[in-house]
Amino acid sequence: MASRRDPGLPGIVPPRIKALSADQKADLPIHREHWRSVGLSTAPADFERAKDAIRRIYRETLDKPEPMFLCFSSPMICVLAIAAIKLLAKRAPKGAPLSKLKLDSQLYSQLDSQLDSQLYSQLYSQLSSQLSSQLDSQLDSQLSSQLDSQLSSQLSSQLSSQLDSQLDSQLKGRDVVEAFQLFRRYWIMSGSTTASWIALHSFAAKIGVKYEAGLWRLFETWATLGESCSWWMVFDGLCIISDRPRKVAFDAERRLHCETGPAIAFSDGWGVHAWHGQRIPAEWIDDRKTLTAKVALTWRNVEQRRAACEILGWAAVLRELKAKTIDRDDDPQIGELVEVSIEGERERFIKVLCGTGREFALPVPPTMTTALQANAWTYGIDDAAKFVKPEVRT
């Protein structure tokens, strides 16, 4: 088979790799689990190793002098630190070191464009479409669904929700909001979420994919960061690094979950509480008396409402509110229409079993008289006779 030239690589690129050998197939799950353990590591960060890697990035990729390093125990403390630095920089005399810091740096974009687009273009130019799909589904997709969607999104969401309630009382509100905007824009997911694509490209190199030498050196440095610390931010003259969490807990289906404390916890006490993959208020776990049947059934977010009712237990919720059964269908996925009194008002709920086998309740209009009618209403169908139950309800 003739070799091809690829514009992204110097010289001749080997023919496309079409299949894995028996040894490579055996190594694939081992490789995946190694990087999953890296992404979910709760070991203390190796800050010195991380600093050495970041110095190389500043020197070789960004063409910048070595930055000042600030290392903190959690992303929350990092946000506070950025806000404090922004506030101090505004007050610093012109020409003072703090006033020279450029916290709106575009350095992240410079790094991201090189790694994200160039690595993938070189990878997929050398793999058959069938093999690339196989590797992507087993390495990038499988890992990122757990590491990125659960760890990254829930941590970011928790930070956002705490800005108004906690940080604003500690620092000027505008400085905190700007700090969080910087956080969201320039925060580089290292040990936690980028473990997925580090796994993909490092395995590709194992099976013979050739990467441009300079780009590969940057990737290897990034992989070193993945193994040594958690999240980090690059600015002109300043780099902020966060420690790893000390605890990451899952349920049997590998969703973030803990019944006795935070599902993600950092050494300074900050973390994220989650119930079967759904982020929930910390007090629902840490101070159970704040979670009542009334709170559970009137909570606005339907998924959090379901979690609240599961934490309390449906029997306890209905017993506490002295629920009256209006109608019960023989099919548990159609459910039971119940009526409860909340602050003197009669409210009706359809209690159903979803396709995953878990119970939850949805509020319905007080005019509902049968479980089928109420269930149909939740799908936007006014005429229960026209309602066809979906095969799987989620």
C-alpha cells in the first residue's frame, strides 16, 4: 500500500492503521483504566512536578518567562484568590508588580487551539474510520462521560451556585463575578477531565500513530500535568494550580453519589454533594432536618425534587403529609394520583415508577381525577384517551 503525505506532518505518513493486534486489544482496557484512575485520583497533587511541566509550557510553547505560582487546596479557593488578586491589582500603584499582571490573558486559547485541533487532525488522518470510532468510544467517550460530565460540570455548577450565597459576602461582588468568569474561560482541566483525551492520544501513539514532534512534546508535558495535579490556569506572569479532591464517591452505576457527605470533597472542606449523579444542596445530607416533605415536593428542579424524595423515602414523605390516594393505576409506570395538604392548600401529585425503576412525583393540576389523566398531562396531552405510555420513561 502506498504511503500518503499529510499536510500536518513533515515527510511521509505511514498507511492508515486499520485494526488492533491481539496484544493491543488486550492492552486497551488496561490503558483506559490507568487513565480513569488518574482522572479520579484523590492523592495529593505533586505541585513541584506540575510547576516544572508548566515552566516548559511557558518557555517552549507560549514563549513567556517563568510565571509566579500560586497553589491552592480547591477550585473554590482559586476563585477567591483570583478575585483577591484582581481587587489588589486595581489598588496597586501603577507600575507595581500586581498592576502588571494580565488576568485577561489569551494564553489558554493559544494552548487549546494547538492541542485540540492539531492532535485530532493528526490522529484521524492515520486511522481508519472504523478503528477511530472504536478507540473514541472506548477511550475518549467512555472516560469523558464520567470525568467531564460529572466532575467538571458539577464542580463548575457548584461554584456558580455559591457565588451569590458565599463569596459575595467575602469580597466585592463584581470582583468575584469577574473572577468566576475568568475561571470558566481559562480553567484548564488537567488531572480530572483531560484524562480522557490524554488516554486516547497516548494509546494511539502506542499503536503507531505519528504526531508532529513539537506538538507531541507539548502533549507529553500536558500528560505529565494530568498525572501530577488537578486544574490549572495560565496568565501572563501568573499560574494558579488547584489540588486534587481527597474524595470522589460513586454509586453502583458510577454516578457521583454519597449518602453521608459530599461526593467530591477537597482538603479544605469544600466539595459537591450529589445523589445518584444529581447535584443537591449540601444541607440535604449534612443537616437532614432541613429537608422536609414540603421542601421535597415543592422544590422547583424536578430532578432535585426526585432526589429529595428518595433521600427522605417516599413512604416518609407521604406519611408526613398524610397523602390521600385519589386514584391508583395497575401499571406502576402510570402511577398513583395523590393529594396532600401544604400550608392549607390541597395539592395533587402523580407518583410514578420511571423506566430506571426509581419512584418520583410530579405536581399536576388539582383538576386531575385519575392517574392516567395526570400522567398524560405531564406529557402535554390533555385527552387521556389519546395517551400512549412510552416504552421507557426517564
